[in-house]
Amino acid sequence: MKEPVFVTRPHIPPLDEFLPYLQQIWDSRVLTNGGPFHEQLEEALCQYLGVRHLSLLNNGTIALMVALKALDLKGEVITTPYSFVATAHSLSWANLKPVFVDICPDTLNIDPAKIEAAITSQTTAIMPVHCYGHPCDVDAVRAIAHQHDLRVVYDAAHAFGVQYKNESVLNFGDLSVLSFHATKVFNTFEGGAIVCHDAEMKSRIDQLKNFGIINETEVIATGLNGKMNEISAAFGLLQLQHIDNALASRRQIDSMYRQRLQNITGIRCLGISAEEKFNYAYFPILVEPDYPISRDELVQRLQDKNIFPRRYFYPLISDFEMYRHLPSADRKHLPVAAAAADRVLCLPIFPDLDRSTVEYIVSCIVEQTG
Ligand code: T4K
């Protein structure tokens, strides 16, 4: 390829569509702290996503930190090692101890059957991740949480617009946290959100993202600055007008890959269940041992052709230096996650990806087999 092909490219509307929004911000001089675009975007996202309450934040990591603080969690939180580091880092920043459990081979999401054995007297919550936007087994997680009186915070960074059994997957758990980073299906340059079920919790989150301030003279909690600014919120409103086209384009690319890769020995695609409305955020493949070359050799050969897939998620979070000492980080307890991390490769997928480039990427993968 002449131009590099990255794993993703943000989908951005034409600049002239954004100029009227900028003009409005310039005229009003309201740049942040809950301005009009911020308020409009919260409302528009509640409608689009089918959720009751949503608070915007300045990125997904801060949103995770605020969510944990809002629930006032202590002790240990059971989570997955197969995610982006921000999942476990948010726990560490809240002085919570991550306890890693293994994942399901089919979805690469936390395995509910492994959660109960990890519960101790210190456990206060479960933090699963809807990895790549594939819904976790939300019914099983809910049943375990209910039985052991645990809170559930979903890291839903990848799950914008995803539905499970005709309902937003964001409505499961106590809180769900989205990322609107540039690399995500829906982006506000940087941004994030917390979805919750009631107005009281929303107001607590809104206080926490604004230093804990409730009025000019009262601060009621050790909050932080998690506010989304007006340029990001305005960009989100504009993005929302284009999101359905972007998702449709992703769906086409996803089915092209699936169709063309289905008979290649040693390449496995993750399944999509009929119970889901999916968002095609990523296109992970697993390079199995019966493929002629290793995953890392395949990465190298694709890079040599100017194609830059990514090994999301390798290494496992539990293999990083700051987590490796934890008893739950031992790879022998995490065989499925360890195998997935060693085999996974996320292929380029984004709305503007040329269909001929998809064919070319597939042909490079096929080429190695013959
Ligand atoms: N939980 C989960 C499960 C997450 O996946 C994430 C973030 C979070 C929580 C935290 O949410 P945030 O705090 O980020 O809102 C990227 C993203 O930075 C990160 O948001 C994302 N997950 C993670 C999976 O991927 P990198 O280090 O791989 O990004 P980078 O800069 O290498 O970008 C990947 C490719 O995208 C580049 O090769 C080119 C393209 N790109 C990237 C950017 C930023 C563009 O074309 N334009 C751009 O502006 O982490």
C-alpha cells in the first residue's frame, strides 16, 4: 500500500458542517462547565442510546475513576486481565485491588463461571468489560452480583450503541462507562460518559466531575475535573448525525472480512450472536497454531506492506509490572486470556476504509498459507 493503513481512522464530518457550531461557541464565549452543547449532547445521547441518565466526561479513564468513586467502593474488585490498561489502572487510582479472573473462549469477555471462586470478604464489586463491543454474559453477572451483594461497573468503552436482547447493553449493571476517544466508534476527540439508572446517582456523578462543588461556597466530596468542554460536545452532536451511516459502513466491512476469512485454516473470527445489535468497533482475529506463521510474524509481514493491525489486547494487563505481583495475575489461572493475548490481531476497520484495501489485507493473510 502507498499510504499506511492503520487499525482505525476517526470518522470526521466535513469541516464546513462544524463551522456553525464553532461560531456559536465563539459568539457565546461559553467554553466549558456544562454549557449548552454539553446539555444538548447528554439529552441526545440518552435518546439515541436508549438510556435514562447519562453524564458526559472528558475521557473514558476519568469516567471509570468517577464511577468507582460514585459507588464509594473499597477493597477488591473482580475484573478481566484481557482489556486496555485503563480498566485496571482506574481501580488502582481508586485504591482498589484488581482481582483478575479468566475469560470465555468464545467472547473473550470475563467468564462468569470463574467469578464466584474469586469472591472474598473484601470483594465489593465486579468490573467486566464488553470487549470489542461484544456484550458480556450480563444475566449471569447480575445473578452473581445479586447473590453476593456486589456492585457492577461495566467498562463499556467499546460498547457504544450495542444492544442485547433489544435493550441497550448500557442499562445493565449499576453503572456503565463509555469512551469517546478518537479511535472509538463515536468520538468527541477525547471524551467519555457514565450511564446510570436514577437522577440521584447522576447528580452525585455530576458533582464528582466538577470537584465536588455544589454551589459557590460548598464542596461536598473530593471530586476532580472530569468535565467535557463545548467543542467536544458540539463535535459529538454533529457526529451523532452521521453515526448510523458510519455503523452501516462498519457492518459491511465486518461481513466482508468474515466472508473472506471463513475458510482460512488457522484464522478464527469471533462470532456475533443473533441476540445482539453490534457496533463493529473492532475486527479481531485469532491466529491459531495451525496457521503457517505466528501472529507476530503475520504482524511483521503486514507492516512490511504498510498495513498496521494492532495486538489489542497484548500483553495482558496482569503481565504488566505493576500488576504482575498479584496472586490473581499468575498466567496459570488465566489460560484462556493468555492464549488469546498471544494470538489476537485486530485488523483495520473504520467507515472510510476502502473495500479494495480490505480485499488486499485478506489477500496478504491468504498469501501466507500457500
Ligand atoms: N477501557 C477500555 C476497554 C478501553 O479500550 C479504553 C481505551 C479505555 C477504557 C479508556 O478510555 P479513554 O480514556 O481512552 O477514553 C487506543 C486509545 O488511546 C484508547 O482510547 C483505547 N482504549 C485503546 C484500545 O486504543 P493506542 O495507544 O492503541 O492508540 P494509538 O494512538 O496508537 O492509535 C491507534 C491508531 O489509531 C493509530 O495507529 C492511528 C489511529 N489514530 C489514532 C488517533 C489517536 C488516528 O488515525 N487518529 C487519532 O487521532 O490506544
